[in-house]
Amino acid sequence: MYEAQCAVVGTVITNPVKRSTPTGDEVLSFRMASNARRQDRNTGEWTDGGTLYLTVTCWRRLVRGVGASLMKGDPIIAYGQLRTNEYTNRDGIERADLEMRASAVGPDLARCNVSIHRTKTVAVDAATDGDPGATEPVVGDQDHERIDDDVRETVPA
């Protein structure tokens, strides 16, 4: 079976829907659209090209993150395996839809701003026990640009 990995930049066009399989696995799916838009160098005007529509399916841990984060209208980048889903519709017409089994989905930061809420917290060991590579937890922005003298190296000119 031919499985192409690719990234698609676009917009969520349906609200994500979560369902369970007969084996109890959760799957979340939504439709997205990716529009081609180009600027004519001579006139400076923007022209719209074709639109790619595809169904994105998410499995396992991705279900919770996408379900809690995305909704219709959100700008996203989806990465995964592309497949063609062939079927016969109710009128007896053969159809083929493009489907992506996503391995990663995230916001398109060129078109939106986001806040990140991590689902896991990293435990910080309070005692460094003289370990020169150990660092203290960063609190607020005041320590953001701090450089430890122990780790600073001199580069010959």
C-alpha cells in the first residue's frame, strides 16, 4: 500500500467529532480545507487557486489534545499519512475522498496566537547535590536570560 507522509496547511471546516470503535478505541475526525492563493507579481493582486479538501482522523493521545483545542475555523497544520478512501454513495456513484491519518496536528502560528497548556508537568529535583549540570527552576521572566557562570565557556577569537 502506498502511504505518503505530508503536511497540509489549512483551516478546520467542521467541528471535530469523537467516536468509539467496536474495540473501544477513540477516534476523532474533522474536515479541513487548504486554499492555494498566489500574488500576481505584475499587478500585485491576489488570485485564488483550487481548494484541497480532506478528512483528518486522529487516534490515541492525539484525540484528547485535538478535541480540547480545535474547532471550526481554526488555522492548522496537519501532518500524517495520506490515503484515498474509495466508496459508493447512496446514489450508486463511485466516489473517492482524500483522508489523512494524522500523527501531529497544531495551530498555524503564522495565522494565530496560542497559549500552551501542558498536560504533563516535569518534576524538578530540588537538591542539586553539587551537580555542575543541574539548574534551578526558572520562575517568571526575571531569570529568562540568566547565564550561569559555571557553564559559560570562552571561545578563542
